[in-house]
Amino acid sequence: MQDQPLRFLVVKAHPHDFTHCAGTCGIHAAQGDAITVVSMTNGAGTHNERLHDELLKPAEEQDPAIINQSADDYARIKEEEFRKVCTLFGVTDVRILDFPDKPFHKTQEAVEALRQIIYDVRPHVLITQRPYLSGRHGMASAAHNDHDETAFAILEAQGLAGTPDYGSRQRPHTIAATYYPGVYFMPDEIDFYVDISDWKEQRIQAEILFSSQGHTESFARKRIEIHTGHAGWYAGTGCAEGFVRAAPEVLSRIHVPEFALRRASEPRQNHLKRMVGELE
Ligand SMILES: [Zn+2]
């Protein structure tokens, strides 16, 4: 039985990447677990859709307020959005590191910063970018390399945090379990789903809050309906977030989730009602 509160560390490349596991973080924060969210970059170089679209226009039609906005100003707005999003899920320990994105590179400085965060937080659970480049879903574009580089940086930091340095009094730390959000994988690669049906509205609100990325309410609703609904479809519930384990887990006994036991014994109609949110 799991009765000690857990400490979660979430490490992502850009602020918006947190949303892919936000419902799961909300569930754990509400149950008393501690969540620390780290974004390696302030995201100034990514998803400035307004600037992109403004630059498509003829020069005389361009809005100077958008054209002349500095990267720092854009980053400040995004930070504000990010902190509000985290609050929606009960997460108050939010750390935005100042490494440049577009592209972000795994430097020794970045690895060391993450190692210090691991010592500070001493997490039981790490949720982070997937470190696998192979597979059809591997992101090959330069702009999205930030995710891979973040994955390699935290992997190295994780290894170093568990390794003592000569002459140092630093207490090593080993993270017990590492998971990668399912959005970076194909459906048949997912190890397990977390039912986030009760957190769907917060996931939608989070998308709306990232308005600097050009998100509107109708876009947010559509995106979350499809995204978490797609995972939910595979999971057999309304909305879900999928995860892939970094390593197979060793159990003390076989644990059958409550969800599976209930689904096996209840009327099939209940299952359909749950998929559309008519049943808890
Ligand atoms: Zn990203």
C-alpha cells in the first residue's frame, strides 16, 4: 500500500508541455502529493503564432504592437499564463529555467541545474520528455528538438544525482520511478492510463489560458476533446492521460485497478454512460 505522500518532479522543454500530464498532477496534488514543475526554457522561441501570422501580412498591414514585441515581453506573458495554468492543477512550485529555446541544447550547465533541482526536491517520481529518437513518432524538426534535448539533459542529471562526487558531502538521490507522457507515443506503446475525466474542464481552461499561443476557447475545447478523449477511448473512459514507464515495475503482488474490477462486473450500459460523462 502507498501511504507516504509522494514528491513528483515534472521536467519539460517548454511551459505548454506541462499540460500533457496536468490532469494527473492535479489528481496527485489534490491527494496531498507534492508537485514541482520545471520548464527548461521560457518558451519565447516557440508557438508565437501571432508573430508568425502578422509577418505573413504585407508590411503596411502589420500590427506594430505584435511586430515590435520583444522576446522578453512575450516570455513574461507566457510565464504568467504558465503559472496560472499550474495553479489550476494545485501546483505552486513552478520553476522556469532561463535556457534559450529554438533550439534548446543539453549543456553541462543545464544538466547541473537539473541535478541541483533533483537534490532540492528529492523526487520519488519523475515525469519528463521521452528520450527515444526512434520510431515514426520521433520528432525530427529542429524546433522540436528541444524535447529530445530536455530528455537527454534530465537523464544525465538523474544519473549524476545518484552518483557521489569525491570530496563532496552531497547526499545522492535516486528517483524511484520515471514516466513519459503518452502524447509522445503511439497508442499501442502506452503502459497505463490515468482517468482524468474529472479534470477535463481544467485541461480546457489550461489551453484557453495559453492565449499567447493563439488559443481560443473553441480551439481549446476541440483540442482537449480529441486529445484526452482519444486516450480515453483506448482507456475505456471519458478522458485519460497515457504514460509509458521508463522501466518495468517490480510489484509485491498483482494489483487489479478498481476501474477494471468495476468495469468487469457492471452493466455494459454504464460503460457507455461513463464515456460521455453521464456516470462517475
Ligand atoms: Zn514543447
